[in-house]
Amino acid sequence: MTRNPCRITGCHGTAINRRICQKHRVRARLYGDPHATPWATVEPLDVEAVVARQAKPDGLGAASRHEVARRLTALQLSADEIARILSVSPRTIHRWRAQDRTTTTAAE
């Protein structure tokens, strides 16, 4: 029996049925798009609400948490305070800040 490749460009998975692999089937079922990843999208309204309240968010994805950290950093909050609000370690905040500095430097 031959295995068919997933029809999604760049995917090396094996198609199970409907010509896409299990990973893309789950994404299509959950998010309506086989290319969707919840951790890669920023929800602006959720970000604004967390920044305004400076309280623990419910269900933010990784990209949204990173954006909240950026905005709270701009408000001069410490890494410890931002980590408490986002329920991550202060080391994560320092790592995100370093990534942002590297991205900013590379863009210039």
C-alpha cells in the first residue's frame, strides 16, 4: 500500500484521508483553516484588556502574551511584575526582551 503525502505545501506528513495529514486535519477542524496556529496570532482586544487591567489573562496564546509583555515593558513595569501578570517566569520576559532587541537591531 502506497502512502500519499499531505497536500499542504511544505508538509512532509502522510495523508490519512481527504489528502491531508492528521496535524492539518486537526487544525482545520479546530480553527477552520489547516494553516492556522493559535500561538501565532495576536488578539488585539485581549491584549488591550490585559494591559489595561494588568491582571492575569485567560487563554492568551503565546504571541498575544509576548505582545502584552512588550506593551507592559513600554509602561516601565519590571520583568518580575510582567511575569506575575502573565504567569510566566521572569526569565521568559528577559528572553522575549532580548529577542525584541535582536529583531529591532536586525531591522535597522
